Amino acid sequence: MKRWYEALFENYARKYDEENFVQGTVGECDFIEQELLGDKTRHILDVGCGTGRHAIELARRGYRVTGIDLSEAQLRRAREKAAEAGVDVDFQRYDARELPFDGEFDAAIMMCEGGFPLMETDEMNFAILQGVTKALRSPATFIFTTLNGLFPLFNSVEKFGEDTSQEGNATYRDNTFDLMTFRDHNVTEFTDDEGNRHTLNCNERYYVPSEITWLLKSLGFRDIGIYGARIGEFSREHTLRTEDFEMLVVCRK
């Protein structure tokens, strides 16, 4: 039986590109490039690259990028978009928990819950961080976003979904946040690329900043900065707030 995140992305590439939360690519890549000091010699690993929006934009700017994803449908669309853009990106199918790389990259990005924190257990999520750590040379930069565990303590995740969703986007209902596991369980409904309607029982792990800091320190990362992740407007100036649905994490190896 397919896991919910496998079923979700089985035939959901073009429709995914229409979601409101994937429209800030240029601004987000501006921040990534700034953190990399504009050094075009850096080889970047994009974990959970999806349809390749960040990988393709960075390739346009002259960076060498390898994108990995579990979904062949997402990768197929990513390759189409790269060809349309006239850029060369190495897209490969891998499970983020089982990355094969060893000291091959100068930077890694993991945007918009690129695998982490969608996995079924904390151990599986941690395996993604371990794989990224191994894939990086030293020194290296790691930039990612993840769900902000402070948000559901003060806000309704279901109401946030209702307020931010646009016509044609996936919808989320019956949200239940578990204070013991910091997982949000919900029913996700979406229309795939062929117009078929689907309903999935999903759950995602939210993290508080101290957890992320401890996990990264245990893997040898330093200079860990955690900020509020605002779509298309990543910045170190955005102090993390309880109203931020996601957090932006920047660290060095």
C-alpha cells in the first residue's frame, strides 16, 4: 500500500505547480544565492526537489544542481521544465532517507517540506538529515524549511489552510494536532493532473526551534540560524514568530 506522500505525488505535478505556496521561487533563490555568496562553483543538492522549481532557477543563475525526489511523476515534470528553460539539471530518483552521496556537495537545500518532515517516524525524518550531512563536503551550507511547531500551539492549522488556499488548490480538513507527538493529522483532498479527485489521510511532524537546533548540533552543524519562512521573501531579518507556519533554517558544516 502506498504511503500518503507517495499517493499524493503520483500524478500531481502540473497541479502542484499551481499551488499558492510554490509561487515564491525567485525571491527564495535570491536568499539562497546570497547565503552562498554568489559562488557559482558550488555544487548544490536539492532534496525533495519536486518539479524542480528551485533547482531550475539556480541552474539559470549558473549553479550546478542535482535534484532528487521520490516521485517519478514530479521528476518527469522537472525534466520537462528544465528542457523548456534550456538549463541542465541532474534529476535523480532517490528516497531522501537513503541518499547515496558521500562528500559530493558544497551546499544542500530542502524547501517546502522536501521529504522532511513528512515521514512516518522521527527516526525516518532524522535519517534524511543524516543523509544530507553525509552528502556534504566541509565547509558547506545547508538551507531548509520545515513546519513551525510553535504555530499550532497558538493557531488553527485548519483555519490557516482555509485562509490561504486558492481555487483549485488542495484542501485540508479534520485537522487534529497531537501535543504528545507534535503531528498534525488531516484529510487532504486534491485534484490530480487528469482531473481525478482524491482524498488522503495525511500527517506531518511539526518541530520547535530547540529540537531542530539539537538535531543539527548532533550532526556537527554550526552557526545555526532559525527564522520565519515567508513565501518568496526569505530573510535573516524575519524573526521567527508563532504566526509563522514554517521556519527557515540556515546552518554550516
